[in-house]
Amino acid sequence: MKIQKFGGTSVGSAQRMKEVVKLIGKNESSLVVLSAMAGTTNALIEIADYFARGNRESAAAMIGKLYTKYMCHIDELYSTEKMREKTRTFINDNIFKVLLSYKKSNFTPEMAKEIVSLGEIMSTNMLVNYCNEQGMKAVLLNALDFMRIDQYTEPDIHHLRETLVPLLKQHSDAQYFITQGFICLNHEGKVDNLERGGSDYTASLIGAAIKADVIEIWTDIDGMHNNDPRYVEGTQPVHHLHFEEAAELAYFGAKILHPTCVLPAKAAGIPVKVLNTMQPEAEGTLIDNIFDPGQIKAIAAKDNITTVKIVSTRMLLQTGFLRKVFEIFETYNTPIDVVTTSEVGISMSIDKIDQLANIVHELKQYGTVVVDQDMCIICVVGDLRSKNIGFESSITNALRDIPIRMISFGGSEHNISFLISQKDKKAALKALSKQLFN
Ligand code: ASP
Ligand code: MG
């Protein structure tokens, strides 16, 4: 079976939903993972926030706006009054009445999670009803019946397999299964969700659990591009990537694929395809475990990076210095992305800065600390195995006019990263494209 995941913009309007159903119908069977309609999750987060702050009036106003939107989508989507009525009733009773029933007085964080989950519940119900109106044999599966996270917020893969496989067998006459991305239950059985953009992760987890043939991630661009099209003209889709390359790109800036999505598919050896709903005939990007030797694939950038440098001549040649420094970041639950070291100092980059003041305060006991903000990571991905000589020099040569704060290479054979100031990002991306792809 094939997994097809459609993101928020792919189901962003009634018209887009119709297009998506056409794409689904081209397969003999598939399991479809859906995001909420574009903008809905943001709106729900805002509504929950108003409740949490005791501002029920503003919450109600936003609920009203969202309601009007969904009623229009429903009018436009279906061709029969019967299906319109059925969907309206569902959305009314299970979504909007529920939303309006929250009170400001006893509002809890759990309730906020419940509210955020409603976006995917709406989109999947609307879509399955449309499929059925079109005469397709489609069944809605409730993700909360099989998607669960443990107390460390890690997905419970065993539970997923044990519950989903029999569920699919129960509906052996169905051709299409529709389910929600992103939402799940937590270890206490309460409604929860994966990180923002987590529907890709759901699709990959499900694909691995049922040993799907392929996981298709349908989005609004024709695959992962070889550079950021917002900053560089003439970027090209990359037709093939190794999982490692895709993981680096997803993590270091390419917004197309959620970074966590790669892991389950890679472990299970299931190919992932990134495809474009607006241009379904485009080749897109195939991601699998096959490596193309001698090729540089793509460039990506990640913004809002902070670098922290600690220099300590006292620590020169002492053991345990790195550990002490890293432990401080760990204590404050702050992941380090890029690290470079010399005999007297360490530079590290982070993108989570809520604990920065505490970290700096503690680091100062060991040395002189320098912080640079508004930095970005530029990463180049491809065959950078050490025997494949020349690429590293060609890459650094492209950046000859750009002030570079850190360079990291050797942690992976697929990636070289540069820390530069955000204001130099566009120039760096352009220079790299010119050097590597022209
Ligand atoms: N609807 C969720 C979000 O906006 C999940 C997703 O789209 O993947 O983050
Ligand atoms: Mg997404």
C-alpha cells in the first residue's frame, strides 16, 4: 500500500480538496494522511491562547470567523445537499459547539491540545465525505486510535503497528483510508500532538509500521530544490537524494519536509517522494538509501541562529573541558547544532535561546564568552567523502567574499556547514549556486 500525505496548502480550499481527491483516485488503494486546512492550526492555537488568557470574547470572535469559513468550504465542496447537511452537522456538533463550550475559568493546557487537534479532525471528515460523494470506497480512521506518544513524547511504534494493522484488515473492502496527521494521544490517554508540521512524521511512522511501498509527501513545490527559491533565481528540483542528504537539508532549512519525517522511513527502507499537488506530473524528489557518488545536491540555510564561543587558556590541554561545557547546555535543555573546536576554545551554534542568559552565566566560570546573534547556518549537501577531493575547496572558494564565523566539516560525509551573519545569507546562497550548479 501507498501512503499519501497532503499538507495544509494542498487542502487549503474546497477546490484544492477536489484536486487532492482526484490524485487519490488515481491509485487502486492508498492510506491518506491529512493536515488541517492551511491557516486552521494557527487559528486554533490563537483561540486556545485567548481562552488561556481569560479573553473569551476574542476567542468567540475568532471561532465565529472560522465557522463562517468552514461553512463556505462545505457549500463549495459538495454537490449534494445531503452531504452538505451531513458534514455541516458533524462540524457544528463536534467542532464549533465544542469550541464554544470552553470556559475561561477552568481552562487547562490539555484543553489547548484538544482545541489544536480539531483542525485535522475537520479536514479528514470533510475529505472522506467528499470521497464517498464521488462514489469512492473511502474509510475514515481515527488517528487517536493508533497514534500514541510515550512519557518522553516519543511515538509508540509497537502500539501503532499492533492497532493499525488489524484496523486495516477490518476494512478489507475499503480502497482508501483517510486519517489525521499530527494528532495523537499521550501516555495518559489525553489528546496531544507531534511538533508543528508533524503530519509528515505521522505519514512516515505509519508507512514504516505497515511496510508501505512508498510514502508520498504532497506539498506545494515540485520537490526539494537545490537552493532556496526565495533568495536565488533559477533553482532546480533535486530528483534524487539519499536519506542522509534529505535529513541534513530538512534540518538545515529546507522547509519542505519535516526533519523527523526522514527517520522512520529510512530505518524501514521505504522510499519517500516529495511531490507537488499544483503540478502533479512533475517528477519531484525521490529519497531512498541509494547514494549518487560525485554529486553536490543542494544548499540550504537556517536562520535565527546564535553562536556562543568560549575561550579559555586555563583549560588548554585539560581533559573534561568539552564535557563541562556541553553539560551546561544539557542542563538548560538547549540542543547544540554545529560545533567547532580549537585547543583553547569552542564555538557552538544554537537556535533555542530562551535559556541563553543562564548558559552564558554558567559558562563564564570557565572562560571568556562571546555571543553573536542573527547568524545563519548555510549547509551544502552531497557527496563530500574525503576521497572525493575538490568540492570543499570549491565551496569555500565560492564564499571568499563573505565573513565566515565557523566552518564545520567531517561530522558527516554528506554535509559541510558555515556559520555566517544573516545579512550575508542571500549573497552566500547566490555565490554557492553560481559556483556549484552553473
Ligand atoms: N496542522 C499541523 C500544523 O500546522 C500539522 C501539519 O500541518 O503538519 O503544524
Ligand atoms: Mg508541512
